[in-house]
Amino acid sequence: MNGAAMKLTIDQSAHDQRLDRYLRKRFPGISRNEIFRLLRTRPVRREGKKLKISDRVYAGDVLELNWPETLDTAAPAKQLVSGELQVIARGEDWLVVYKPVGLKTIPDRSGEKSLSLLVQSVFADEQTDTFRMSPISRLDRNTSGLVLFGRTYSGLQNYNRLMRLGQVHKYYLAIVFGTIEEARTWQVPMKKDRTRNQVVVGQGHMTTTRIDPIVSSGDKTLIEIELITGHAHQIRALMQHIGHPIVGDPKYGRGGSHQWLCAHRLEFEHQTIHYLSPDFRQRLLEEFNYVPSPNHPDTGQQFSV
């Protein structure tokens, strides 16, 4: 059968992954089923040897393909957006950025502005045909704070693994109604009602949340929350459930434009990273006459695209 000869060189961003996974990322215009069919009927070769679907590819490998010319073999296009990004800290294989209120962590549809696309736009030269910097976890659109990204494919794999093992620790500050006097760890089941986009407490998977009060003004309390498990809307639904909804929460609280909830600290491996935005800092001063500790910077490295 006639076809178009093509050679693909595996770079470091695609190192050590299954052949089918690599090809599905490299050829977004070809369906998963078609790729599997091609791997059976027109196998990919490495150094002249046929590769199986489950074989792994490594940096430096040269893959030889002879697939029909009618296929869409274009590499995935980079989606670039404009905006400003605050980078709080970074390492060789990770990046911690600040997500403001009103911005989604990842897009719901192609090309929609999001924190992920801002990161990929600012660091466009680090994106490849098969790798895009991606977040390890998400924040709700109207929750602000720190988000950890994998800066390399191996970094993304590593921090996703650490997240599953409970070794990425996330701490939040929240202003809630009422007075909370004692620290407590809450274990409650939660289930997402996708038709209402709201969490139901009392059924579903067990969640664990640690709450520590910091200061109270009488009718409101500033608390620090540690997410020991991760579930959509976990903090917001829990605070409503125990009678201390977050101030400003339009879904689980008493109404408002956005919840006063901020992911202010991340701990992973040997890193401890803090950040608190100027507007959250000002609200704490006005509400509680409270000034955060000096290890909370209020600025980061600013990028515009």
C-alpha cells in the first residue's frame, strides 16, 4: 500500500511513555481507534523493528511511519492567549503561579482563556508537540491562590504521583461566618451533583479536612484549612454543612460575588511556598486587624503576553 514516509524523533518531553499515548498526543487529528488500527496494519518501526502498542519510547528514538497521505498528521497547534501571569516560584521541573478570582484553572472549551493557557503562552518556548505545562490540581474559578504546574513531562508525572500519595500539602485561608474556637479534623462523605454543579454532603466518597481558627472578630473567623483529601468544592460545602459558610460564597454561602477563600501555602518535597494577594491582605486588616507573617510575599514575578 502506498503511504507517506515520516520520521519522528522523540525528545525529552516525551521520554518514557507508551507508544500509543505518544501518538495520540502527537496526532490530535487522528482518532484513538484509527491510531490503534494503524498500529496493527501499518506498524511503527524503531531501528527497523516493529513496535507493539504497549512498547515504550525514549528520548533519542527515531520512529519510522508509513501511513496514508490522507490522514491529518499535523502536530497540535499551540493555543496562545493574552494576559498577565504572576509566577511566585519555580524550579527545573515545577512552577507555582497565582490564580486570581474569576479565572478558570483549565479551559472548558478550546481556546477559552484560563490559567493553564496563560502559563503555556508565557512559557511557549517550553511547550512541545506532545507536552503542555499542566496543573497538578485545580482551584474553583472564584477561589484565588497558588497552583502547582508540572514544567516538564517527568515533573508532571512526579508531582501527580506525589499528589496521589498525599505528599503535596495544600493550605487555604478563609473568612467564615460565626465563631470557631477549636481546631478540628472533619471527615464527611461528599458527592458531586453534576446536574446542579453542587456537592451533596452525607453521601459519596469520604473527605478529610483540617480546620484551625486563627482570629475572630465576633461574627466572623479567619481559619486555615488543610485539604487532606481532594474533592470538588470540598471546603465550601463543608463550611456550609457545619454552619460556618465562607463569606461571599454565592453557591454555598449567603451570597456575594466571590468566596473569601485563598490557597495561600503549598508544601511539596523540600519546598514551602507562601503567597497572599494585596486585596486578601487588605481584607484581613480591615476585618480582623490581622497582618500575615512576613513569609507571605505580596508580589511575584510578573509576565505579560
